[in-house]
Amino acid sequence: KRQYQRRVHGGGELKLLKTNEIPLLKEINLDFDKDEDIRAQFVETVELFSEMLGVGMLRTLDLMARRNFGDNDILTEVKNLLTMLEKNIEETSSFVDYRQEVLSGRLDWTPVHKSEKFWKENIKEFERDEFKILKDLANLLNTSKDIKVLTIICHDLGEFVKYHPQGRKIVNSLDVKSKILTLMNHENEEVNKQALLCIQKIMVQKWEFLSTAKESG
């Protein structure tokens, strides 16, 4: 196994295994407090961006891009890596990957969820086997207690409504509306937000007039 090591401030040692420990990277980046530690981290990890896509690093970098760093070079590195990851979304976004993720029941913010290209090009794939993938999402929504899973399902159902010409009708047939309404009062802010956006897309005929600020907010 190939290892990446770097001495960081205070003599600590950061070790990343290229295959097995990439998922820890997104947690490490958010936990570091010292700018020099974060800067050292990026020196070692830029070449790992393809693996990062699969563990939700895109979402982590988006959060980091909103932080205030004393070292301006860090923000530059964050934005550069974010740009590289976004450019590689097209190569990794496929319905097969999405289906496998849903079937596993362990949803994460992999690139497909927020890729406009994915939704536009694969929206008809959701019709396979009488909308089985949507039924699987509905089942997960009604049974899962995982905050991230609930958040992503609300987001994805909203995106389906947005991109499929019969999206509102189809999602309404899944009998998930009452569950999503309940999640609008969830104690977790992100679940609350995505549930609200989903309901807005279900309820409003012209969803495209919804505030883009709310969507990105």
C-alpha cells in the first residue's frame, strides 16, 4: 500500500493510506485548527482527488471554502482542489454508481447528487423496473434514522421532481410527502432545509422560480 506522510506543526505525523484511509481525509481537514497544518495537508493530497470524489470530499471542500483562514494561500488551495474535483465529476458520475449507492443504503454526498449533468442525462434511468430506484429511496426515507441519509434522499427526490417532466406526480405516488413534511421540523438544520426545498419543488408548479439563494444557502 502506498503511503503519504508529512511532518506537520508540533511534530505530529499525518499518514494517509491511498486506498483505505482516504475517507478519513475529509474529517481531518475539518478538524485541523492551525493554518500550517492544513496547508501541509494539501501538499500531500492534491493528487488523490479521484479517490476523494468517492467519499464526499467535494462537500467538505465546499464547507472549507467558506471558512476564514489567516493564511490566504489555504483558501486558494481549497478552491483549486475544489475546481479540480468538479471538473472530474463528469467522468465519475454514472447511474450505475448511483444505483449501487442507493442499494447499499449508505448514502453520501458523492458527486452525482449535485451534478446537473447527471440528473439531466440519467433522469429517464429512474423509470427502470417501474421506478424501483425511487421506491428504494422512499423505503429508506421511511426507515432510516441516519441524518445524512435523510438529508440526501430529500435532496434527490427534489432533484427528480426538478428534472423529470412528471416528477411531481411520480413522487406524490410514492406516499412520501407526509414523511418529508415531518422532516421539515427535524432538529437537524440540514435535514430541515432539504425537506423544505423538496416540498417546495413538489408543491410549486414552476419550481424554477424558487430562490436559488435558498438552494445554495
